[in-house]
Amino acid sequence: MMDLALLLQEGTTSGTGIFRFFAGFFLIMILYASAFGFTYWISKDE
């Protein structure tokens, strides 16, 4: 969580910080969504 705060602080000084923050955020959301969908797909099969 500390890394996210640092990325947000960088975002105030440069646009690349905001881009990296959103890129990491979406990457994490995609990972969570795929993991959730995978477990749902497995449980649905049984």
C-alpha cells in the first residue's frame, strides 16, 4: 500500500506517475477479476 501512496505523490509532479498508478491499478483489478472468475468457473462445473 505504501507503493501506491508513493505513486500518487509522483503523480502530482509528473504525468508518468499517474499513468503508472492507473496501469498498476488496472493490472491488479484484472488479476483479481480473473482469479474470481476462475474460481467461479471451477465451482460452477461441479
